[in-house]
Amino acid sequence: MNTAMNKRYIEVLAEQCIKTLMALEELTLNFSGEDQTYVRFNGGHIRQSTSVQQNRVSITFQQSKRRVIFGIDLTGELTSDVALCLSLIERARQEVNILPEDPYCSPIEVSDQSDESHKGEIPQLEDQLADIAKASSHADLAGLLATGRQYRAIRNSKGASHWFENESFFFDYSLYTVNDQGDNKAIKSLYAGREWNSGALSDQIQDNIHQLAQLRQANRTVLPGSYRVFLGPSAVAALVQMFSWGAVSYGAWRRGNSALKKLIEGEMSLSPLFSLTEDFSGGLVPRFNSLGEVANESLPIIEKGRLKQLLTSTRSSREYAVPANGAESSEGLRSPVMDSGTLERPDYLERLGTGLYINNLHYLNWSDLQSARITGMTRYACFWVENGDIVAPIQDLRFDESLFRVFGSELEAVTHEQRTVMNTDTYGQRSLGGSKVPGILVKDFKFTL
Amino acid sequence: MTAIAEATLVESHMHYVSSQGANFSQSWLLISQNFQAIAARDGEVQQRSLNGPTARCWQGGLEHFEEDHLLKTCQKVGEEALALLDADNCPNTRCDLILAPDQMLLQIHESIGHPLELDRILGDERNYAGWSFVKPKDFGHLQYGSNLMNVTYAPSNEGQFASFKFDDSGNPAERAFLIKEGRLLRGLGSLESQTRLGQPGVGNFRSSGWNRAPIDRMGNINLEPGESSLNTMIESVESGIYMESNRSWSIDDYRNKFQFGCEFGRLIEQGRLTKIVKNPNYRGVTVPFWTSLSAVGGASEHQAFGTPYCGKGEPNQMIRVGHASPPCLFQNIEVFGADV
């Protein structure tokens, strides 16, 4: 990242923009940037390497309930960045007059301030790559290493000033083998954090290589039908992510697009074992949203199967006359935490008995929104278990199940251990955040293909 | 009833210069539209849109904003959303299935486009979007579907969403048959993947922007017109379902087992379209599904759609694709509705 792109740079740039505002005009400047190296692996070799230094500002210009938003990449050279932003503000000033009034456009009211920085201890890229090469030598490995600094910042014309900076890495990878029948089999893993530890990485990859041996056995054919399943934390994280597809959004519910309509309206409930909280205490993601509003550190969403609150943005607040709770405009979860339970690790397989042990799910989508039904696939290391013992890997299966069953009537137990599953999305820029979830035991889970 | 209207206009310019002597510019004006109605009554909610929320994508201008035509078709969207509230659920059965072009776009995209990407076949995508059931030895040999199946890479179609002259390696993008009379001929990979795999490909090395390296991407992947028509297909079906407009999609990482849902369905009984059914879904496995293709509509019913949101790659890239198709008839497909 351009070393000039820091808090002071953003402060000066924002001041230069805000001081040009005329009467009734309001401005929010939403900054994001990263200095990331992305290294893609295939077959245990580097496939593509991309170094990205990018700084972007989204300029929201408001006047009399009319709003124009421009986004632009910054150069890191102050004089030209100020000129660029001022030219866009001038253009917004012209364009805003031709827009109709937006009744739900909120005046800028927030003036909060925050400053949060998380420094990492991350070695040079060549050392990270050497560690990966050493730990995975001769393994058929595919994956992505993303490493470096990210920041988010807000300045507005009411004085709001927020800064969030994070220095971290993730190595999202999978290891491959071929089983006795000639089928490809794989195991998926994630090594992520702020402090790189060569030994921990090596141990993790060696564990994975050892686990691959279990996948070399012939597949057990599992026919479509209903089975007991244990879903590991990665699989649970994929299901929890679906709550952000409108399910816990106040606006989506009012528009008829929430999968949890029947929970919200009291027609159905989830299991008393299921509690979900928007919890920012882990520091994976800023508490401020793109308007500069700061959410409570902890927002209970579902408590023991009952709805506590929906995520409500300022826009929904104005449209439906309800209180906002600092949600982003998309009203999705930014830092979900599912409560742990009492099932201890040594008991996972024994409690499962006979059924499927599923580590990962893939390509989830609503198959029937109104009944919160989701379809998707099993993926990577999934096993058939009999009487508490792993018998064989399975061929991937398609499931079609409702959240009201998985986290409701069929939820038998929740593990005591939770895992933080970092967000590895990198569309446009590396995402922040992640979820903290346990594993779950489900009594009856439907597979269809 | 909630009504939603959205339009996105993107003006894009690219100037490509390489040390090998390439020097060219390309410009695009990209249009995406969404016209959607959400109807609710007595706890029932149904959503209907014009061709699906992300399908109306083209290159062009104001010809796509002809007001009278749009208002008329949007009125139909609203009427159908209301009609769905009173409709029965799609039955759970096996029957013949006719897919409209605005659902064929998704069927082509997921079960033909992605599995034919050479970088997927090479395993580059294994840790993210997935691998492919297609093996290098399948090119020239695999019978992918019935002999009515003719699929082209068509980057030069005027007005289609993912048309371009050169890819991001400077490779000319030219029309080529990927599948002819059901037989797999070539995959979707540009110069680098062609060399790595020793297979022919096409000019499709593309990046989503300046901050991402190019990889093999779909462009326009089209099912070529056949000789049937929607009316002829309907008349030929004793018991079946007609489905329009995608609303749900999921497929495995090898691109075999898929399940897709549509917004709007109508039963076909004794050769006639009869009552509307809500929540229509179908599932299948790629090669058997395409093998069941038994009729393909003609050129007059060939319609182009697309999406700006095809995701792939590590780091991730979102890119535009286009898919054109006439309506198609598939035999003996598993269809189903929602929980009741």
C-alpha cells in the first residue's frame, strides 16, 4: 500500500472535500483499501501471483433527501486525489438536482468516532511460501494465500470519524488424493490469523495429509434418503451464512423475502439449542457500517430458538418507522456467532452412531424461501459412520433441507468447541470478518440426489 | 404487492498493448435490467420478474428501454405474481419438461459453460468453484447430449452481453463449436490453458478488472437453434411442465448433480398448456439430462440473456457472460414443488 494512505491522509483528503460543501449539502466518504499479495496454488506449485495495492473511496453526496453515490480508486497522491474527489462532488451537485426526492433517504446524523488497529506478525512473503512448500512437499495441493494489510475508514460532514485496520493472512487450501476406485478425493483446510506460526502450519498440513489416508478407501454408496448427520463447523458456517441472504433482514421480512418469516411472525420456532448473535467482540470486522453508525458490540438475533431482533438499517428504520440497530444497508450478519453446546469432541462419532459425518457443504441456495429450504452439496471429506466408527468416504450427495429442521426440530446436539471460520471472499477486495460456529448433530437430514 | 425496477448502465473502455506488438482498444456499453413484482396475501408470498432478476443483460442503448413495450410486459409480470398466489404447487413427479430461454441461460451456464473451462479441467479451480467431470480425453469423444445439442462459443454476436473482439491476452475471440450434434469438440480455454492441456480452445482469457489476473472465463455460450417450436413441443407432450425464469441454482463442484428452481410454471396436459403452478423446481445429472433433450426451438424463438454475476477464481472475480437459446424439451425429468 502507498505509505501515504493512512489515517492522516484520509483526514486531510476528507477535510478538503467537506469544506467545499454548501448549505443543505451533506457528505459521507467511505474508504477501503488493501495491500495484499494473493498467491494461487495448484498441484503444489504456484499457479498465479497477484500483488494488489488499492485504495478506494465511495462518495455519498446528499441534499434535501436526494442522494448521489460515486466510487473511485485513489492514487495515493494527495493533490490529484483531492482534485478527483472535488470534481466528483461537483458532478454530484449537478446530478442530485435531477433526482426525485427519496422519502427514505436519511439525513446524516452520526458523529461517532472510533479507532481500531490490529497489527500482525507476518513474515516476508518468501518465508511464508517456503513454509508452505516445506510443509506440503509432494502433496497435491490447491489453494490461495492472501496476506497483508486492509483498512476501512469513514468521514462525514457531521464529524464522524472511524478507522479500522487489520494485518492478517489466510491460507485456504485443499489436498487431493485418488481412492481405490480411481475417484478424486480431497480434504479442505484453512490456516488464518494475525500471527504466522511455521510450526502450527506444518502440523496442520501434516494432520491433513494423514487424514487423506482415510479418503483412499473405496467410497461407500449412500442412496438419497434421510440420515443422521454430524455437520462440522465449516458446514455449519455455510448454513449460518444463509441467514444473511435476507433471513434476518427487517426490510426483507417486510417485503416478503425473509426465509424466517414463520419464526418472525411466531408461527414456528427453532431449537432451544440454537442461539445466534451478531458479535463484534472478536475484532474481525469494524463495528461501524458504511454510514458511520456503530452497532452494539453484541446483538442477540435468535436466543434459544426465539427471535430477539432483526437487523435493521437506518433506511428500513425510516421506511417502516422502527428503531435501527446499526445494521449495514444489506441487513446481513457481519460477525455471526452461534452459541456452543455440550457435545464434547470424543463423543461426536459415538453420538452420531450410524449416519454421515460432513465436513463441508458447497453451493447453497434457497430451494423454497418460504419454508427456509436450502439445497446444496456435500463436498471434500465426508464419511459414512457406523456404530460410532468411520467406515468409508462417500460420494458427494445433494441435500434439500429446511433451516427449521436443521436448527429446529431435528437439532439433537451442539458441540462445545466452536471454530472461527474466516471469511475468504476476495471479490474486488479481500473481505473482512468471519463466523464463529460449533458443529451440530442432526437427527434427520434429507438427501435427494 | 411490491414492485422493483432497476437498471444498470456500464460504459467500459480497454486499451491493450503488449510487448508482442498487440495494440487495440475495445469499448462496451452494457445494460442490465430487473423488473420484479412481489405479491403477498394471507401468509403466501410469490415473486415474479421479467425473465429473472439478473437475466436481462445486453450490449446496446435506448432500444432496450422502449417504454410502451416495457410497461406492457411489466404489467404481465405483476399479473403473474398475483396468479401464483392462487396456484397449486408444482407436482412432485417425473415428466417432460420444457424450459424457456430465460431458464436455458442458467442450464447452459452451469452444466455446459463451467465444466468446459480448461482451467477447471486442469484443477486450478479445485479449491474454490470446483473441478470438472470432463476429462482431457473426452474432447472429440464424449457424447455430452442428444444429437440435437449444438453449442457454440459466440463472442462476435452483436448486442450479446459478453461479445468482444480480443480476450485479455490479445487472443482473437472467434466463434467455435464446443459441442456439435451432442459430441464434445473443444473447451473454453485461451492460449495458456491450451498449451498446458494440449487441447484446442477459444479466446476467453479475461479478468474482471485491473486488480485481477486473467483466467479462462465463459463469454457468450449459446445453444444453437433447432427445427422445432414452443407450440410444437407443447403439442407433443402428454404430461409435462413448462418453466420460466430462474430463481434458484445449485450444482456440485464437478458440475454433475444440479437442482434449479424457476419462478413460474404451467402444466402441460394432453398437448395443451393448462394451469399455472408455483415453486417449480427440477433436478438431474448433466450428461443424462442433456441426453434427454428431444426438441429444440427454431431461430425465431432464439433469445439472448446473460448475467453480470458469474463468480470464479482465487482471488475471486465477477464477470459478465451471455447465453442465448430457444426453448427446449427434455424428457422424463424429476420435477418438484415446495413443502406444503
